[in-house]
Amino acid sequence: MIVYGLIGNPLTHSWSASYFSSKFRQENISGRIYKLFPISSLDEFPGLIVREKELTGLNVTIPFKQKITGFLEELDPSAEEIGAVNTILISRKGEQIKLKGYNTDADGFRLSADFTGHANALILGTGGAAQAVKFALKELGIQCLSVSRNPGTRETICFSDLKNEHIHDHTLIINATPLGMYPEISSFPPIPYQYLTERNFLYDLVYNPEMTIFLKKGLEYGTSIQNGEKMLQLQAEQSYQIWEFNNNFIPA
């Protein structure tokens, strides 16, 4: 049996296991299983890799997308540039194990919507998912300004500093924080929603629930909205292609 899986903390929000289980069933893919591996610290990661001998591919979610890079022997060029990994290919040859990191979030985001007409974007958050979004938008020629509770660079401002001109000038606004994600569905990014207009496009990387408060507030002011479900599907499919066509693992 070939095992794929997901590491992160928490994993209560994740639909990955149900997504892949449905995919395997609907496409008559046998000999594969997808498991959740909740870990509280990356100190648990090396033991997991050794213990789960049939594990050949992993997805990575919050809060490990950036720090996991230090545990990998090799990074795909885009993952290295982004500085975050959401997909790991595990190659096994006897007792030798090689871990290579990829980032499928960037392509998943870029291909998930039509961003035509948006020249500037606000990216809410500065974690691994936010870095993938920034990478994708720069490929599309869209200028980005990051927003964080603790800004550390000139390209990042504090949520409390957001003003009308930021919302007006940056018509595309992406929530790349976990705010609003199940089970904390009552939370939402603290932006000045009253300045939103029909010119704005609110994109929430959160996909569970389908309609977050962030998106609901956008609708109140006539914005276009989209959740992260299509991005999830696209990045998951790309992860699967990486696992299936780059690995020579033969299950016992």
C-alpha cells in the first residue's frame, strides 16, 4: 500500500483526506491511501518519516510550511524562491530516505481565478500560504502589499494602518491567514470593510467553511468573492502528479 498524507496542527479544518479518498474511489485508483498526521512540533517529523515506511508523499499545512524547509534535502526551485513547502516527495531506497519539497499552492492560486484587471493586491498574512500567493501574483504582474499584525519589512504594513486609499488602490484582497477557518468561524481579518466597493475582489484561501465572515462582509459592499476550494483542488492534483510520476517506490 502506498500512503500519502498531511501534516499540520490543527487538522480539524482539512478536507484533504476526504478529497483524496473520493478521488481514489471515483477514478478507480487502487493501492493508495491518504492519512492525516497531526503533529504538534516538527521535532516529530523525522520519526514519522522513519516509522511510516509506506509513506511516499506528504502535504504540509499550517503552521509548518516555512519551517519544514530545514528538514528537507532538496527544494524545487519555485519552493526555494517562495520559501515555503506544501508538498513533499519521499523517495526510499533501502534504508536511504530522500525528502524533496515543492510548492503547489502558487500554481493552485494562480490558476484558480481570473485576476485580469487587478494591478495591485493586498495580501493579508505573511505565512507560507501568503508567500505562495505573492509569488503567483508577481508572475502575473500584480504588485503586492502585505498586511500583518507584526510587519517586519517595507513591503508590509500593520492591519491598524489600513486606510481608504489602501482599499481603493488595491482592488484585489486575499485572506492568507487562518482567520475564519473552522472551528474558529467567528473570526475574520480586521480590515476597514466600510471602504470596499464593487471594484474589489475578495479572495479567501479558507475553504472550510465555504462562506467565511470575510466573504460575507465583502458581499455586503458589492464585491466579487471566491473561497479557496478551487485552489485546494488544483494544488492537490498537482501534488498527486508529483508523487505519482517522480517516485520509484515499490510497496511490499
